[in-house]
Amino acid sequence: MSTAPETDTTAAATADTTDSVLAEQLLRLTRRLHRIQKRHLEPLGITPAQSRLLRTVAHLSTARPPRMADLAARLEVVPRAVTTLVDGLEGADCVRRVPDPENRRVIRIELTDTGRATLRRLRNARTGAAEEILAPLTADQREVLGGLLNALADAPAEHGC
């Protein structure tokens, strides 16, 4: 009698266990990254979500300031979430709402001088957070991790989940 089905079942169970452990490790690392990033951003008075929005405004502003809808689409959040983030950053004088010169019904979000200075400080805070999280790794391990993260980040998304 063949043991192939039993071997296949054992291999599948081992793969499921390994994948479950990896998934848990990734979740723990994500939570740790978030905590460390938050701690490094606190002195700037910026939340991780506001940091992401500020970086996105800067990235999308190459031609002209982005619309709120552009930001919501890029951040993959509902427009109301962008409004709340913009409100906070506007209160900190990091961004301002400006009417679109071609369609005054459209509001665009642009960086202020304070926002650009905050971005520079954010880069330093993010670098500090990255150094803290990567401290246990050697240069070779960091290179391997970078390759693995690129492979995961560049993998095609599965639909239908």
C-alpha cells in the first residue's frame, strides 16, 4: 500500500504550521514597528497616520497638490479618514486646503513651509526607528531581509479573499 497520501497530508500540515508561525511573527513585528515608530514620532506631535498622509502629499505634489480623493485612493482609506488627518495637519500648520484654479469646487492639499520642515524631521525619526528595529541584524542579514521584503511587497495581490 502507498504512503503518498499520508506524506502529502503531513507535508501540508507542516506547511500550514510554518505559515501560521510566519503569519504570527509578521503580525508581532508589525505591532512592534508601529509602537517604535509612534514613539519616535511623538516628539514631533505627529501620528503614524498623519506621517503617512504628509509623505503622500509630498509625493503626489510633483505636478500640483493632490485632491482629497487622490489622497484617499492612494492611502486606501475612506475620504472621511483623510478629512480627519488633514484637519489635524492643518491645525499643526503642516498642510493647507487650497481651491483648484480650474474647478473651485475641488479642494487640493498642499504642504506649507512648516510641513516641509516636519517632513525632514520625520525622515530622521523614521531612520531612528528603522535603526532601532534593525539593530539585532548584521549587514548581511539586513540585505537578505531587504530582498525577502521586496519579494513579498512586489508579489501580485490575490483577489477574492
